[in-house]
Amino acid sequence: MELQKLGITHRNGIPIYIKDIGVASDASAIQTNIVRIDGKEQVYLPVFKRQGANTIAAVEAVKKALPQLKDRMPEDVNLNVIFDQSSYVKSAISSLVFSGISGLILVILVLLLFLGNYRSALIVSLSLPLSIMTAFIVLSITGQAINSITLGGIALVLGLLVDNSIVVLENIDRHLQMGKNATKAALDAALEVATPVLASTLVIIVVFIPTLFLTGIAKDLFSPLAITVAGAMLGSYIFSLTLIPITAANLFKNKLPSTAEKEKTGFRKTVEKWRIAYQESLEKALQKKKSYLAFTLGLFFLSLLGFVNLGYELFPKTDVGQMEILVRKESGTPLRTTEKTIAKMEGILKEVMGDDLSQTVSNIGVFYDLPAAYTPNSGTQDAFIKAQLIEGHEKATDSYVPILRERFHNEFPGVEVSFNTGGLITAALNEGKSSPIDVQVKGNKLEVLRALAERLRDTINAIPTTRDVRILQRIDQPTKEMDIDRVKAAELGVEPVDAIKNLVSALNSSTTFNKAFWIDENNGNHYYVGVTYPESEINKEHTLENVIATSKFGNPVPYKLFSRISETTQPVEINHHNLTREFNVYANVEGSDIGSVSDDIALRIKEFRKTLPKGYEVNFEGEVAVMKRSFSNLGLGLILAVLFAFLIITPLFKSFRQPLIIILAFPLGLIGIVALMMITGTNLSIQSIMGIIMMVGISVSYGNILIDRINNLIKEGMQKTDAIINGASDRFRPVLMTAATTVFALLPTAIGIGESGGANVPLAIAVIGGTITATLLTLYIIPILYLMIAKTQHNEN
């Protein structure tokens, strides 16, 4: 090798070459990181996309570049993509598209059943693709991408998109039955309901406006969803008052549908029987209005009791088919020793998961460069294993965790193990933390922080549903401390700076502080050139004390002559929060919801704080803190949604009492939401709270259409009670139909179809439960409240 013959100095006229004092050879930096893929040690290159970049586009671009890179590699080097996030994104989008198409088919079937003929169903169905197209146009204008959130918004609002068209078409039908020609009926009907339809549309839109003012993860999740809903509902309004009347006037020509055609439709006859039965039951309900109200209020208070006892979490858990296992051995464990433990754990993973296991990627230690910012490892004692399950795996990913945890604890005593099955969304919501529960201990002295953290760990570990309770920071890293005696060093002619550089060169490399390169003229590649001790020498007992420092007198001076070497311990890592030192106690949850466990921990922390030394504090961070901030923001959004809805419908009715009737009916909708969540075992989350907020718009739009019809009948001279009964009867079929389209459109989403389909389940369940209740409230409670509260011009006269 050329470097062997490189001269470095002259002594007594004789040149000294590198080969005279050492060996120049191909080498590498001291290894501090190992990656194993499916049990084999390989080179692992993570690629991170820029903030705001499209995941699928970034992955495809990387895959496209691989053949070009392969051409520059030796033939025996293979380049393989072992994992990419786009597979999860594509799966999520595929699930949402499937749910959306399934919902669309169900909506069309409901329309065929209720409307009784294909022409009516066709007219209403026309508004669906056009409204969705409008949503895409709005997304493009606002710079939003088509992703799982925006597609989820379309799936969510699918049933509502036909509501306006149903109301308009039903009113055209009513006007045709009055003997008007098709054109006149379409025009009069559209103008008659234009204002209430506008109000209903605006109410659906404005309940999402508060999400634009949210912060943190709630804003990231729901701002695109709000824009999607607003765009789709805008299209629904425009086409319901333009396309629907025009198409109806041309298609039906005084046949919407004929009486004979109605009689052929069995389901329409059934709905008519329901309408007559409903009208009779409403008459009785108005006579016993206090009893009905008392019963409803009783159910409402029971639902409140159920609501406060619901489990809660930040985001619903989904099975993404991935598992991350964090492993930590004793501080200072050599890299290869840790690797042996990981290899055994990989074997257990294969044994337990069997055919469900697709791939394992194990990352041991830390590569001290840019990747160090993206790893949970802090030294050679740390590792993490990522297990990817096959698509359509037989067992749930979570079901393997208790089995693996028990095996690891039994076969590797003293090794800390933590499991995470949340995947990408959970990591994003949890601010990158490895566990949902993160309790911070803040203060000054590391030893005191460690002692407090250990007490807190034991306190949290005593809760039956907590798992993997551990302290992130350690202060027991074995360390060699070298204390230079500056007086002795000066006497021997040793400069401390030069001495430190020699020590760093010996233990690591001179490239740490002095970059030098050698360029291979054959291929143009450059290589670091540095001096260091052979790795085998570094680990010997007396190596440190014999490291040579150069004296200004020209003679070599070993370290042991001017320094004292002792063994001690140092922190593995030191973390700060707002400039204050902190220790983190992490915990996972099993067999319960995160909210309930965090409440239990909060009670214990309250007592724990009483024993804290002065200047020390304990705080909740991580997913729990994000959850509480998000719930607070969404609670404010709910209040603003109700306020905005009230302000919109007040000018429509030119009254404060009638809008108040509709608004008062909304809280009662909690009955159905809580009931369905309890039946399905659904926890309260930001998704379900968003569903509750959406119910403000749905319940107000239903009540708005009903009260508007009652007011019109009163204006025509009908008595208040008769107007209520006849108005409610007139709106029975459209209210029932819009409720059915909303419920059936969300049914595939509520079932949670697909690998990533569970994320929107709580939102769909909340809307379905609320819609069912809103329908009953619209048909019974609103008429009762109208009779008791509303003042009418007719009555005053």
C-alpha cells in the first residue's frame, strides 16, 4: 500500500516511514452500531423524507433511483428496500376508498328503496359524484393533498351529501301531487326550501370551522377534514338547488311517481304505514308531552353518567401489523454481547410468531452521526427490534405481546424490554415517545432525580394495568476518568491539549479533530486517513496509562507519569426540558384504556408531590398531555359549533325561541352516542369527539327542515297543534331517508374494514349513534318543545 512508504520525518539524516512505526491498512471506525435484517448483519440505510413531502412520491423516487445506484456497485452487492411507509399509507387509502365505495352503494340502495323508482334515485345520486368533485377542487385550491384524512372526510360526509337533494326532491314530489306541472313544481319546491337548505348546509360547514383554530395534532388531523367537508357540502348545496330541480322537471314531466307506480313498491307502502303510525303516536306524545320529556331527560342523565365512565384515549388503536421492541441491557455492555442477546430474541420471535412473521430488523448500538438523532438507543447496551407481520396475519399483533414479554423476562433476567405496536400514527401523536405514558421528574442534581424517578417507577409499576415501566436516563455508565496533573505535565514539557489529542487518536482516531483524506486515483473515492491504536490493544488493561504524549523536550512521556486514572460512572444521557434537567419514567398500558390508567397515576403523583424536595417537580407529558390538550381544544370547538349553529338559524326563523328548541335537542343526542359507544366498547377519543361535534350540524339540520315546514303551515292558517302534526308527518319520510343514508354510508367505516380501517371507527360510531337519536328527537322531542315554547304569529293574532 502506498501509505506504508510515506515518509513522516527524518532522524540523524535517516527517513522515518509509516511502516517503521505502525501499519497502514484498510480499516474502519470502531464499530458502535450493528444492524441485523432477518438475522443477518447487513448495511442499513434509512432515508427520511422532508417535512411536508408526499410519502408515496418520496418512496417511489427512492425506488426509481436504486437501479442507478446498483450500476455503480460491485456485482455481489444487492440493494433492497426492506420497509417503506408508503405501504401503510396505501393500505389506509385503500381501506378508505373501499369504505367509501361500499357506503356509496348502500346509499344508492337506500334511495331506491325510499324513492321507489330508479329515476328518483338517479336524480339524487347525481349530486354525489359532483359534490365529491367539488371537494377535490376545493382541496386543490387550498393546497391540500388527497390522503387518508381527506378521503376519511369524504367517507364521513357521503350520506350527508344527498340530504339536500332528498329534501328538494321530496318537496318537488309534494308540489307535483298538488297538481302542478313539472317545471312549476320544481321551481316552487326549490324556492320554498332554498333558505332552510342553505341554513342546514351552513350549519354542517360551520361546526368544522373551529377546527381551523385548533393547535397541535388536533389541527393537523381535522383542518384538512374540515376543508373536505366544507367543499363537499358546498357542492351538495349548489347541485341540490340547480341540477336536481332541472333534472326532475325534465325526467318526470308530471310523473313523480304516479300513484299506480307507488302502489307497486312494497317498501314505499311500508314507509307510508310507518308515517301514519308515527302521526298517530305523535298526537299521543303531544298529549303526554311532560311524560315524554321526563323520560327523555332521564335517559339523558343516564347517558351523562355513562359518558363520564367511558374509557378514553388520544387515538383509537389499530392493528398495523408492526411491533417495535426496545431492549436495554446493563450500562456499558459491549456491542457484540448485546448482539448475542438480540440474536436469541430474534429466535424467540420466529418461534412465537411462526408464519405470521414477515421480517425482523434489529438495530444495536448507535451510529454517531446524523442517524443518532433518529434512534431510541443511547449506547452499545441498547437495541430495538422491528418485527413486520405478513399482510392478513392470523393473530392480532397485540396478542403476541404478553407471550413475548413473559418469555423475554424469564430468559433474559435484568434486561429491560418494552413493546410498542402503535405504528406510525401513534408515534406521530405521541411526539415520537416510545410509550404513551411519560412522567417527567425535573430538578438539578442527577442523583436526586434518579432516586425520585426510581420511587416513581415503583409507584407506577404497582398499578395492575401498567407494563414495561422504566426510566429512560441512567447514571451508571462505566467510565475511565483521567485527571491530568497540570504541574507535573508542565515539568515534563507536556501540553494538555496535545496530550488529549494523542489520547483521542489512540482510543478513537485523529480524524475526530483533524480531517485528512486519501483519494484513490482508480475510482475517485476518498478515504479518511487517521492514526489510532488497533482495537484489540484498546481493551487491554494498561493501554490507557501507556498512551504516549509528546514532550517539548523531544522525549515520549506516558500518561501515567502526569495523570491519575480511576474508574467511575457517568450518565448515559442527560436530557433537558426548558433548560431544566429531567428524568422520564415511561410506561405502557395493557388491559385498560390510557385515560383511566393516567387518572390513576395522576392520583398517586398528587401524593408523591408532597414528598418532593424543594426545587423538584413532577409533570405528565407524552400522549397523556397531548390527549388532554386536544380534548380541551375540541371541547372549545364543540361550544363554538353550537354557538355558530345558533347564530345561523336565528335569522332564518326570526326568533330566538325556535332556534333554541333545535339547540336544546342537541345535548339529548348524547343518549344515542353513549349507548352505541358502550355497546361496541368504543373509547372516547379525538375521533369520537369530532363525531359529537359533527352531530351538532346533523341535529340542527334535521330540526331546521322540520320547524320550517311547521312555520309554513301556520302561515297558511293552520292551528299550531295541527301544523305540528301535519308538518312533522310531511317531513317524516325525508328525515327518515336522510338518517338512513347517513347511517348506511358510514356503516362500512364503522365496521372498520381493512388493515388501517380502525382509525375512523369511533368517529363513525359517534355519528351513527347520534344520527339515530337525532332522528327520534326531531320526530318527537322537537314537536313537543315547539308546542311548549315556540310563539307563532298565528297564535298571537
